[in-house]
Amino acid sequence: MINSSIIRALPEQADILTHITIASKRYWNYPERWMQIWLPLLTMSPAYISENEVWVKIFGDKPVAYYSLQQAGSELWLDNLWILPEFIGRGIGKELFLHAVERSRQCDGTILKIEADPNAEPFYEKMGAQRVGEHHSEADGHSRILPIMEIKI
């Protein structure tokens, strides 16, 4: 059996987490031009990892997914949840989401908010989150609507 665990991310893992993020975003077949525009937003930095709760799913000895929690005033946000495409569909997203909910409780949170990729909205609904609003944005001249979701924890 292969060893599998969720551990706290280290700042020196920023490059591998960036790789996971970009690979996961590409899974949705967004135009390459959009990917290039989003690259700064998809890049993890050592400082971000140091300043926020970032947890990595290790499969064997390889990081394959991660999530991050960010505190914004009194609100807790699931800021990232990304999985390498070859590991999608194995329950890792659910495992990380439940871990994030538990960590949010430990941080005395009562609601976890999510600005979701439109493709991820069904996953978050399955996890019990509800759409409470939307964020309008643009990518290379194309309008995008990002669902704002939350789950009571």
C-alpha cells in the first residue's frame, strides 16, 4: 500500500504547488492565452505559504494536491484547492475539503467562503456549499462569472 498523508506545506514547496495549480487549471481546457494572463494569480510564493494555512496531500513521496485557507478580517476563505489531473476522481478533493472544514473549525470559523472556478461549482455543491453571490471578471475580453459559495462549519 502506498503511503498517503496531508501535511503542512513548506515555503520551499512553492514551485511544486505552482506546478499543481497550473496543471489543475489546464484540466478545464482554458485557452492558453487565458492561462498566460492568469499565471501571476496561479503562482504560489514562499511568502504566501508562510503567511497562510497551506496543506499538501502527499501520495507516496509526491505532492499531488493542496489547499489553502486565508483569513480576511473575520472571514475564512478556501483560497486554493488544486489536484494534479491524474489524481482527479480518487476522492482527494473531498478529503482535502473536509480537512479544510476541520481546520476552519479549529480557527474558530463558522462559515467557509469560496470563490470557485465555474467548473468546480458542482463539486462544492456536493460538499454542501451553497452559492451566495458571484464575482464578475474578464479574461482576454471574455466575461466570466465566478460563483461565490459558502458552507456553514
